[in-house]
Amino acid sequence: MIHGRLSIGAMNRTSKAVNRLRVAFQGERGAFSEQAALAYFRGMIDTIPVKTFMNVFRAVHRGTVRCGIVPIENSLYGSIHQNYDLLQAFNLKIVGELKLRVVHALLVNPGVMLRKIKYIYSHPQALGQCETFLDSLRGVEVVAFYDTAGAAKFIRESGRTDAAAIASLEAAKVYRLKVLRSGIESDHQNFTRFLVLSKQEVVPKVRAKTSIIFSIKDMPGGLFKALSVFALRDINLYKIESRPLIGRPWEYLFYLDFQGSIRDEASRNAIDHLKEISTYMKILGSYSEGKTVGQRRR
């Protein structure tokens, strides 16, 4: 069991340098997920890029890395549903979170001008976040790619002079690309919330929050009754998300974030009360509320 966020970041300091904490993220070097991992652990880690979100969960589950980090929602584009489903599928714990200010940039090979661009590659989420900028361009085809940093890597390795990538400023450095435009996201208050995953649970010391999954019995006012167990105990709810319950059409799993630790008496009582009207319950973990990193644009 890990006690608090700082102790997670300090795990690698309790052993030799060769045993630095390994953290998996989806994407290529320079991805926003890698930036989030470095910010959360303050750089004292070895980041391990993997191809898919599923691979992140598998790496943590199999013990090839100690932790993983995945995006769970964006302030402009909404929830990343695949990762909600993976939280239910894998027996891992959420041990931390971080909110990263996302700045998108248009990246090209040196010498390429904006008027020469015919194709723009990036992850669908990034393309959606930059919709206003993309709509302002004429004669440009938008191409979905598996990863923002992967798109930057592709532009560099292919040597394309008719194409650009939308990715981070860090990706521009990693792949030695020219930044044609920066801050092209439709709204500059663009943040992505990331979750840190581990096989070990944490005991948060400050500003605790807890995430759970549950489904409820088919009864009148079932969801109202489920949420009332928290209201009766003055427990603040941060977010509720519903996902289809596979194999049972028109039934749902509910993902809930609430204030407090599972070790708090009020939280334990609320959970026990919720179990009475639930058909399924999974506690994803208690962890400290994440800080926001990155400067807001004025």
C-alpha cells in the first residue's frame, strides 16, 4: 500500500538508480500523456511508450511497469469512453490524477509554408479540439492518426512537404519540426484530466477523492436513490458517467467520482448503503485531487 501521492513519486528513490520507476503511456515520445507523466512524477521516472490504451492497462496488470497514465476526459471534447471501459475490465487502482493544459501546434518539416499544406494529420481528439482553426483552412484534407506525437513522427520520417501534424510543442522538439502555428485549439481553456494507475492502492492524505463503478437494481427512482446515499451524508459529487452494460441492453454502469477517501466513515457508510440497492460495485480507488499544470493563455 502506498501512502499519498508524493510517496508514489518517491518509490524510485528508495531503490537504486537502475530501478527507476517505469510508467507506461499511450503514444510516441512527445505525446501529451508523456508530458502528464513527467509532470505528475516530477520527471523522476522512465516513461515507456506503448501503442494503445489497452497496452497501458496490460503493462501495469502484468507488472512490466509500476504505473500507467491515461487521459480520461478533455474539457472541450468530453470523456474518453474507451478508458472508462478499461477501468471496469482491469483490476487496477487509480492512485492519482493530473489536469494538463493542452496547447496544440501545427508542425511541419523545415521550409514548408502554410500555403503548401494539403493534408493535416493528428489524433481525432486533437482534430476535434482544433476544429475552428481547421475550418479556416481551404483545400486541406484532415487525416485521423493514432496519436498526436505519432503524427509528428510520421511527418518527420516521411519528409512530407505537403503535410503537417497537430501535436505538442514538445513533439516539435523531439522530432525537430518547425512550428507554423501555436495555440490553435478552439478554446484556450483546453485541459485534459489524466489518471495514474497502479496495482497498489494509495491512502490519500489531503484533498481526497474516490472513484467507483456501480449498477443499480431496476426500480422506480433507482438512480435518485443511489445518489441520495451521498447527499444524506453531505458528500460532494464531482462527476457521474454512464456506460452500456455489455450483454444487457438498455442497462448501464455508472462511474462516480466523489469527495473523500474510502477510509472516511461517511464514505464507507455511503458505500455500504449503495451496495443495498446495487447489482454491481467496484471501487476504483481513493487518491488526492490532482493539480492543474500548464499556463492559461491570457
